Amino acid sequence: MSRMVFEGQKSPFNYEVMDSGSELTYARSLDNDGNILAWTKKHNIVIKYRNSKGGISRYIPDFLLRKKNQTNLELVEIKGEHLKHDPNVDLKAKAALDWCKQRGMSYRLIIA
């Protein structure tokens, strides 16, 4: 996996590390989106979930967003097309939806 550094204009940090080209493309779109106030990948959110083998795993969503005219935050996960049938993707998404619901947040999974 190659990592890329991006100096986002709406990130509170000097730079953010992207794990894929899809994440980099999405980060650029966030910087250009007038409805996004701020975003980061450095959010320290870890969500525990039961993986497809029955064990407990840790999931770190890709992005945390703050949008204009919304009081709740949003977590966003970017997954490549090749992973759309991976059972752990659905298990992570379900855990994240539950986690966000308990905190008044929203969650979005993007297959890119």
C-alpha cells in the first residue's frame, strides 16, 4: 500500500496521510465542497466490531467531517470496488452505524 501526503485546506492539520488514490480524490473533493467546513483523517476514533471469523477487531473510519448547517458530525469510509463483497466491510459499516447513532452522528460508506 502506498501512502500519499495531502495538505488539505479544510483540515486542522498541516497535512493528512492518504492510504489510496480514492482517499486522495475524496479529500480534494472535500476541500472544494462549499458545504464542508472541516475534515480530518486524524480523529482517533476506533470502533470495535465482530469480524467475519467471529473475533473482535478494531475499525478506524477514514474521514471525520463537519458540514455547514448541521450540528452532527459524519464518519465516512472509502472502499475500493474490489472490496464491495468483503463481509467485513458490511460488518464494519453496521458497527459504525450503531456507534454513530449512539452519538448523534451519521455514517456513510462510499464504494469507489
